[in-house]
Amino acid sequence: MTHHHDLGFPLLIGVCGHRNLDPACAAELANAVTTQLRRLTNALKSTEIRVLSGMAAGTDLIVARAAVAAGVQVEAVLPMPLARYRADFDADSLDELEALLAHPKVRCVELTPPEGVDDQRGRDKGYQSLGGSLIRRSSLLLAVWDGKNTRLAGGTSDTLLRYLECHDDDVSEFVEPVFIPAAADPEVGDTVVYWVPVQRAGAAAQRDIPKACFLTGAGQNRLAVHAELPRSIADEWRALDHFNHAYHMLSAKGYGQSQSSLITSLPADLKLPDAALLHDIDARYSIADSLAMHFQRGSDGLFRLFGALTLLMGGTFLVYELLIDSRWLLVAYLAVLAISMTLFRVLGRGNWFSSHLACRTLAESLRVKFYLALAGADHLVDTRELIKMSGISAFEGF
């Protein structure tokens, strides 16, 4: 199995959508997906774009096919073992599924099957587990949706609303989502949905279907509509790309990946519950650890440089004050002060210290996630929330 150890941290795009699309929407959907993927790959040149798809008939297969055609890696996250999943497809869709799974750009991961997966209730739990996986892992959720709330657990509307934190388990009444225009300078969270509005097969024809847009959460069942990607999210993705670029530059200079590995610290005979996931977390941990050590070396060098300049300034002033009352010593003192201030401004732009702290926080958060995944409990902790709790985002340059 291929692991993407040398590509840095990917931007993960989760896919949720209807199976029973109006056939007239298929071509438009493929075009919208291709356009958005090309925009991302052009904007984030140092970052791998990866699509996460449950590979169900309809939306999932259309998006996966468009992603593969655009040269984008697809991670097929199956809600149950393939042998059992086949029962949910007709002959044509099953042929397309198996052809895509055989494609070199597609990597298949099977979620741990819930108990009783052979009955309908168990299969529904499998789809709910898939929705939860997309919610936890996606940096962007691509939703192919008719804009209506079906209240179906694990369905498109349920996954979308939970991803944007606009949905509550305690809300039992049927409530349709409310769409509101986004503010001119909106404050958004960490999650965003790229919405491709569609019509379902057999539904009453809609006159005014909205254009593809971005959605963010604005309260219970309230969605803010953005014509473009919110600036704060775009800035986060650029920071991710800068992070990956820094790692690629570090590798090009021969430093490569850190020798620190969580996998190798485990007993050789230990059976891993999800080897692919653990290897991927371990690879990201090694990358974050490599960058943390790199930025720490730079930060330590800056502290030593400024310590030496401080010593030189102090010594110059003492000589001027106690031994030699010379104008040239005063000029030298002022020159060292000016050089120190200039170096501080120029070298401080690299944010070495805050970058070191950020990468170390990320590495240690991944260490926690690794051992939680090893124990089968990683779904109980949101890594993003864990990083927020550290307070690292308060540092400039994070």
C-alpha cells in the first residue's frame, strides 16, 4: 500500500451528496468539481489535494471520476467491507465502482464494520460512521445537495449541518435550513462547505437553482452563503501550503524526514487495528517533528545572535562610561543598536520561534491522535479542538 510520506500535509476534501441525481445535473456537477479542483491545485502548488469519498452510486462516483480525470488522488472510504458494500449497487454502478477502485489514483480504506451490518439498521450505522469520518477529517466538504433537510441520520443534509455545527442531536422537530447572505467581512470558523445545488430525480422542477457557492455556519439550521471562499479560510490554506513548502525545501537541502517515528516504538508483534491510518499519522508526525527541529535551530540561533549583540552593546557602553570618554565609542554603540534593530525586524519576519512552537504543538497533537487511534478511540477527540486548547494560535505567525 502506498503512503504519502513525502508530500506533506494534504488538503482533504470530503464528498457528500445524493445518489438519485437528476441525470441532467451530472455533466454540470463534473464540470463544477473539475473547475474547483484545478483552482485549488493552482493556488496550493506545494500541497497535495485529496478527495475523500464513500464511493456510493450517484454523486460519489461522479466526483471520484472527475477527480481522477483531473489527476487528483482519491481516498475511497468505504462504510463497510467491499464484499458487503456491493449489495448497495446496481450492475452498472458496481462496474464503475470496481473500475475506479482499480485505478492507481484511488486508494481504498474500509471502515470497521458495525455490528449487524447485514441488516438495514447495521448498514445505516455504517453510513453514519462514514459521515462522522468525513466530518472529522475534511478541510473542505463538497456537498451536492438539493438544499432540503431530510433528517436522515448520515444523509447529505445531516452530514453537512453537523460539519458546520448547525445541527443538534437534541433537536427533534423537522426544520428546514435557512440561507442568509454572508456579511461583507464575515467571521467564520474552521469549516466551510462548497455547495453544488442539484435537483433530485423525480422531484418537482425548480425554476431558480442557485449557483455553486460556499456555505458557513451561522447558528442552528442557519447557513451563510458566500460567493467566494471566505478570506480567513483561504489564509489558512495558504499557511498550510507555506508549511508544506517549508518541508519540501528542507527535504531538498538533504535534511529529509525526521528519524523520530511512533510506529517503530511499538512492539514488533503488535497487531495494528488500522495500519494505513496509523502509518499516515506517523508520517505527518515525522514531518511536523522535522519542521519543529528546523525552526528550533533557527530560533536558537537568533537568541544566540541577539545575546551576542546585547553583550556587545553593554560592553561598548561600559567602556564609554567608565574608561574612555570617546565620541567614536558612542557612535559604535549607536551603530550596534541600529544593526540590532534592523536584524530583529528582518530576521523576525521568519517567525522562527512561533513556527517552532506551532510545529511542536502539531507534532505532539499528532502523537496523542496516534495513540488514540491505536486504542480505537481517536473519534472521541477533535484534533483541531486539541490544538485550539493549547493556545498556540495566539502567537503571531501561527
